[in-house]
Amino acid sequence: MKLTPRMRQVLEGADLERGTVSDVPTSTWHGLMNRGLVTRDMSLYGRTRDSFPLYSGVKLTEAGIRAACGLQHSAADGAWPPNPRTVDV
């Protein structure tokens, strides 16, 4: 599965105990939703920063939790190349 750098960044920062991600821009949320990594749950907590809405408390799906675990583990090992255009998960 291809992920943009922002999607990867959001998943790397996931709270795996709660199964959520935060600071998710609308376009990234839609991209993650289309890949089946987050839910369509509309009970999001919105906030803005630099005039772009960011959402917190976005629920991860089981696939999203697996992807976030893999990304967090890989990032800790330094296995990812710096600044890729997209990455496979």
C-alpha cells in the first residue's frame, strides 16, 4: 500500500493504546480512510492550526493499527529512507 509522507507521519505518531491518531488534516484523513486505515466515524474533535483544520481522536481500523505498529517499529530501527515521495507498507 502506498502512503504519502504525511500519512506515514500521522501513523508513526499514533496512540496505539487508544487506537487513535491526532493532527490529521482533512485530505490525509480521506486518504487514510480510502486505504481502510481509519474509520469514517464523524465524532472527530476538530481544531485549526495555520487555517487548516486538523482532527484528533481519529479511530484506527485493525489494518491501521497494524500499519502504525509496523511504521513505528521501522522508524525506531531507522529502516525508512529519508523523505520518500511514497512508501509501501
